[in-house]
Amino acid sequence: MRRSTILPAIVLVSVIGLSSCVALSKKDYRKLMSERDSLQNTLVNCNTKGDSLVAVANKLKGDTSNLGDQLRLAQEQNEQLFKDYTVLRNNSTGEIKKLSSDLAAREKNLREVEAILKSRDEATKALQQKLSKALLGFAESGLTVSVKDGKVYVSLTDKLLFDTGSIVIDAKGKEALDELSKVLKTQTDINILVEGHTDNAKVRNLGQIKDNWDLSVLRATSVVRYLTEAQKLEPIKVEAAGRGEYNPLLTENTPEAKSKNRRIEIILSPKLDELYNLLQTKN
């Protein structure tokens, strides 16, 4: 028997039993029937709520199952993420160690290069001071000693070395080159470049000398020849070059500017074999 029929049956039995014992008035009968209807409605409501609660319970069971599946999936993903993190951390540790080692090596190389360059600059400055002292007597004749880009420049005006249009070094010029050579002979780690320079005036009536290129080159080779033959500097360390009129000190078209542009520059640069070898071994 269903729950919905139990209570009415009980009420009906009760009514019959009462009617068999006591004669009910219509008022009492209606009251009992009203109570029965109320109880029946209450039962129907309870059954409806019970069905609703059953549905909610079933839904909660389904949600719980879904949440359990999501939880397991999240746990699996978390475990995988932890594994990935562990791998990345181990790899990162290795990379950091390697980068730190590389950085330390680079810093060491930089300190070595800086030490070599500092030593070169100190040697260049010392050489400039020696030359300035040795050639002090020729300053009034237009000889200057300067440092530029890590090199020592000894600049001699043409009037100190040559007669006008000549490529033959005169006595005053030889005296200056003799004093210069005394210092150069004490320097074992320098290269010597002799550059000839002219003004922009056209060459006229100089025989085998065709133009300013010829004049600048031949004057440079005259100085190189004197340094290597008369003063016995090692030829392998000396080089000659002619720049013609194309590297002037002054651009004004005045006699004073032209006089300064006509010059021999002896450029002394320290050998960088040590630095070159260091860089080669690190590559």
C-alpha cells in the first residue's frame, strides 16, 4: 500500500469504528472529514517535498561525482606541473651556473685586456716624455711630439728636413733624426710609420717628381732610408707612406697653414701582439 493511501485508510477505519460505537453528529463528521482532507494534503505536500529532496540528493550526488573527477584531474595536472617545475628548476640551475661561469671568464678577460691597455698607455706616455726631452732643442724649428689614439706622433716640418722641393735630408734634419733614433733604439715593442705630407700647391719643375703624391712618398722613403741605413733601425719595424695634400692639419689657404701642412709625421705605435694573442686564445 502506498504512503498516500495509508493515512486516509486509518482515518476511515477510525470513523467506521467510531460510528459503530458512537453515533456522530454531522458536525463531528464534517470535522473529521476536514481533518482527513488536511492530513491528506499535508501528506501530498510531504510526498512532493520528498520527491524534490530526492532529486536534489541525486543532483548533489552527480555534482559530487563531477567534483571528484575535477579534483582528480586537478591533482594530476598539479603533479605534472610540479614535475615540469622540477625539470625547469634543475635546468635553470645548470644554466645559471654556466652563465655565472661565462660571466666570470669574461670579467677575467676584460681585466686582462684593461691591464694590457693600461700598460700600453703608460708605455706610450713614457715614450712621449722621452722624445719630448730628447727633441726639445728642435721645438723652435717646428718639431712637435703628441699622443693621439694611443700612438705617439713626432711631426717635423719640411723646412727642418728638406730644402724647398727637395727629397734630400739636410744637416739639421739629420741631427733631429739622430736624436730621435737614440730613443727609438731603446724601444723594442713599437712599430714605426713615416708619413709624408704636402700642401696643395702644384709641383713644378721637379724633374722625376710628377706631383704631390710623388713628393710625399719620396720624402717619407728618404727618412726611412736614413733611419734604417744610417741609424741601423730594423727595417722590418719601419714603414713609409705618402699622403700627398689630402690629410692637412689646417685647411686655410695661407702661407702659415701651408707651411704646417708640409711635414713628415713619424707615428710610433706599440705592438699589440700580447693583446692580439690574448683575444685569439679566448675565441
